[in-house]
Amino acid sequence: MTAASAPNPSVVHVKGAPLVGPQLVLLAGFLASAGLPLYIHLPRFATETGLSLAVMGAVLLAFRLIDLFQDPLLGLAADHLQAQQKHLAGLSILGTGVGFFIVFTLQPALPGLIAGLFVLFTGFSMGTILFYGQCVARAKAAGDAAHYKLAGRREMGTLAGIVLAALLPTGLGTFFGVQTGYAMFGMIMALASVALWWICRSFWTGSARAIEARPTLRDFRKAGAAGLLGIALLNALPVAITSSLFLFFVEDRLGLPDLAGLYLVLFFAAAGASAPIWTRLATRFGPRPVLLVGMSMAILSFVFTAALPAGSAWGFAAITVVSGAALGADMVILPAMFSSLLARADLPAGIGFGAWFFASKLALALAAATVLPLLQVVGYVPGGPNAPEALTTLNAAYAILPCILKLPALVLVARLNLTQLPKQRA
């Protein structure tokens, strides 16, 4: 066996482990609750606890600057400590639950909030890196198509977790008051972390082998990982912006506060229902053309959203379904493409997904750090009386800016040449 064909000992092959199963879905759902839903709720939570939108945007951006160094280090640790994967995963899941409890249940002042978010985000980052690395290991031996099959089931769990975490604080707040609702949400998530750690102990497998061949940045660039990371960042920005402004847009721009929860359900239900369809299409026709269709659907939905008049309940419902289905394509195909790339180029999944999730979280933070202060500058007041200029800015930020950002991502995907990716790292 030559050096070029020798297997990379940093990649774990999980023999006998099921490709998909209930544990995969449960883990995907819980970890997803600490991602996108936080950016839906933290702006509202900030105003309820006396913080300004600008301060919350600055806090979230600061955490992404920390992630610039932390996430690659966590990925490196995940690759080097594979024999301790079960223990690392347990700490990550329980730490995420502790973070939820500190932030939402204790509702501390700004220093305590920052500490709680640090625990929450660190647990989420490590847990997600370990989880996606395990997914790569399970799908690797079964070929490229397995990455899309696994991604379809995984992202259905992810979307279910997003829906529950997005709706739970709102539902609890309706019956018990907003701040009490958030406190109960934090307690529920803390208890869920303990239950999940116990139920999913057998999901984690590891290897005691050390990494003999450490990859370089050149290895990742040669494999095409840098290009996909750039696409992931650009493509995540529109979703990040609309997530941060969703409640504000529905309540103040459309004037439909009572329908906000229903729209969230429609959006993520459409994404979840479309996931297996995108999986089959990508397997049959290839990931790039199918992803281009999904991205084009998203751009069209942004265009029509910008033109909606206030009170257009049915129109926004239709747009919500279309844009949710488009999100399903992003969530299934892009991570599966990246997983397949890492497996074919024989690159360690921990470092790779450390960079991948830094890109996605950076998009969320950039969105919060730019559009939230902008709205405050133009005089926008969540839930209050707003001048036409403030609502026009909200409309532009929610619908027009995402459309502009999505176009270069679409162009980059169209130019992507998947056939030139190496199958092994030399």
C-alpha cells in the first residue's frame, strides 16, 4: 500500500453502527435548539430584560470573534481525543443545558448573561462538531449517497428541534407571561440535556488511534473545502438576517402578531417535509443543480416578501412555505456535500466541521451585529409605534438585503466543479 492510498488514522470508521436511528434524530434536534432559535429569541429576550438591540448585537458578534479561535481548537480536540468522545459529548450536552438555565431561567444582568452564553455556545459548538464528525464516520464506508441519506434524516431532526425551541418560549409566554415563559424554557432545556445524555450514551463511538498525518491548510484548500466554506457563509447570511428579524417583521411590518407562531410552524414544517425530497433529488440528479433550484426559490420568495402589503396573511403564508422548502435544500445538501468532501479527501471531520460551524455562526452574528443596530439608529421600536421610515428600513433589511446576499452564493454554487475534488489526500 502506498502513502497516497494509506488510510488516514484520524478518520474513524464506525463498523456495525446504524446509519440512521432515533438517537441521531434526538441529538440533531437538541443541538439545533441552541442554534437558530436563539437568534430568533435573543433580540426579544434582550428587550424584555432591559438590554438594547445594539448591545445584544455587539455581544453576539463578540462571541463569534471568540469562535474564530475556539471552534478550530474544539475541532482539533475532537480529532485528537477520539477515545474520549463519549465523555466529551456528555460534557457538551450537559454544558449546553446549563447554559440555557443560566441565560433564560436565572436571567442575570449583562455579565451573567455573557457567562451563560459562553457556556451555552461552547457546549453547543463541541457537541455539534462531535455529532457531525460521527455522522461522517457512519456514512463514509457506505459511499457518497449515504451522506445525503443521513443528512436528510439528520436535518429532519434538526428542523423539529428548531420548531420546538422557536415556539416553546412564545407558547409558555402566552400563558405565564414573557419573562416567566423564558425562565420555564431554560429549565425545560436543562432537564432535556440530562435526559438526552442518558438516552444517547451508546451513540458515541471512538478510536484510541492517534493522528499520524496532521492536515494542513493547503490540504483543505486542495480538497475544495475553502470554497464550500465560503459558499456556506454567504448562503447562511440571508437566513441569519431573516431569523433575527422574523418576529419584528411579522408583528410590526405585517401587523400580524397573533400569527407569528403559526408562520414559524409553517416555515420549518415545509423545510422538514422537503428534506427527504431534496435528498432523493440530489442523489438522482447531483447536488449542484438541485441546490441551485432551492436557492432560486429562496431568492424569489425574498422578492415577493418585499412587495407584500401590511395585513397580507395568506400571501405571507404562501411565501413562508416556499422559503421553508428552499431552506430544506440548504440544510440537507450543503452539509452533505461537505461531509462527502471530507470523506473523499480523507480529512479529519473535527477540524473540518469546526470551521464549518464557525462560518454558520459568524453569519448569524454578523446579521445581528449589523441589522439590529441599524434598526435602532432609524428609530425602530419593537412592538411600539414606528414611523414609516423605520418600517421601510425593516422591510429592506428583512427582504431585500437577503436577496442581494443570496445572489453571489448562487453564482459560486453554479461555478462549483465537484468532479475535480480529489478522492484522497496525498
